[in-house]
Amino acid sequence: MTINRNDPHPPLVLVFAAADPTGGAGIQADIMTLSGMGCHALTVITALTVQDTTGVEDVLAIDADFVAEQARAVLEDMPVQAFKLGVLGSTDNVAAIAGIIADYPHIPVVVDPVIASGRGDELASEGMLEALCELILPQATVITPNTMEARRLVASLPDGQDGGGTLSDCAQHLLEAGCEYVLITGSHAQTPQVVNTLYGAGGVIRADSWERLPGSYHGSGCTLASAVAAALAHGLEMPEAVFEAQGFTWQSLASAFRPGMGQHIPNRFFWAHPGRDDEEA
């Protein structure tokens, strides 16, 4: 990805997400990913979590008014090139954030619809998913669900789809709900390679295959969505932004480390390691 070195400051991306004490996922992952891709992260914390690399034990949502105040303060002070949404914490927070992004329709919105942790701990209630479908999806530039998340979202749509059918069917339902683009990732599919497919109004825009890496990764979805937001903030068009984001994410996972007893943590600063072969980037 080409970065404009003549810009007076890096692009600014405003992130709404929960804090993760491990630094593997959540707003910490967003900050590192955006920094690794040459952006500056503005952060609105939506929830606090108790978790380690094995799973999430508890979630404490931040008051919706306080979430809105965090966002309004920075938006009134600095120009933002992209929004990125992760774990939002509560139905009230979903409504508050929907109201905020509605005031900035020119700014692209990247939504990572986080439903559960890697262990399966629920991070979004059915009420939150319904609010997300009703209030956020119609404003989303792109959403980045895995196959499981795509089906859960479709099941939460107002028209009562059951989440069945093909992934193309799921993408079509989500596009009809108002998303401009849908990027369905194949990390949870039982396929030899991970195939990520970008859908738009005309159907499949691109499908990219990546080597399936061994192990389980904490924050891979956060990394991908934030990388898409970074690429869009740099001015890339959606197909190129999605490809650049996938490459960054794959390299982060390939360089991951395992500091605890659970999942590996992606290394978003893989490019800074001494002795790295730049030709492999």
C-alpha cells in the first residue's frame, strides 16, 4: 500500500470498541493495526472486559451517554477519515453510535460484527444484533463477518430469515439490509484454504484465497476490519482496500506469538522485526 508521505499527519480513524487486557483483540488490536498501517487511532471505549487468551469472563458496558461524549469530543476537534466499529457493549450503545455516525454520512463505516469470542463466549445479545441490523447496517460501508456471524446476522434481520442458504444468499440479505459491501471471511469454514469473498450490489467483486495457518488467533477479525478501515482512510477503493487489509492480516497471523495458555496473538508489527525479508511482505 502506498502511503502519501506529504500528508501533514497520518489519516485519523475513529474506533468504537471494547478494551481487551491481553492486547490481542478489541481496541488495543485496533490501535496496533491502524498504527502498523500508517494511521492514527482515535478511540472510544464501549466496554471493559475481563479476559485472557483463552476466553472472556465478563463484560462491563460503558454508559451510552459517556460513549457519545467520548466520540463527540474528538469529532468536534479532529477530522476523521474512517469509522471502525467492533464490540459495542449494549443496545443503548448501538443506538448512540448509530446516531453519531449518521451525522457524518461522508465518512466510511467499517463494521466488525463481533458476536462471540474464539471460545464461544457471547459478546452480543439478540437485542444488540437486532439493533445492529436496524440502525448500523443501513449506514455501513462494509461489514466483515465470518461465516457464522453472517448467518447470525441474517437470522436477526427484521424479515426473519433463518440464516440458512448459501453464503451468497447471506451476503445478498445483508446488502438488502443496507450495507454497501459485505466481506465474508472463510476462517471458520472447513476448507483447505481461507477464502474471503467481497460482495457488492452486482454480486461477487473479488474472492481471495490464503494459506490456512495452524493454530487459533486472538483478534484476527479485529485486525482485518481495522486494516480495511486504514486502507480506506488512505484513500484506496474498496476492492484494493480489502486486498491490502487481507495481506496485512495474514502476515500478522503468520508472525503471531503465544504468550499465554490460549490463542496466539497476531503480531501487527511484523514488518519491524530485525532480519525480516522485505520481499516477503
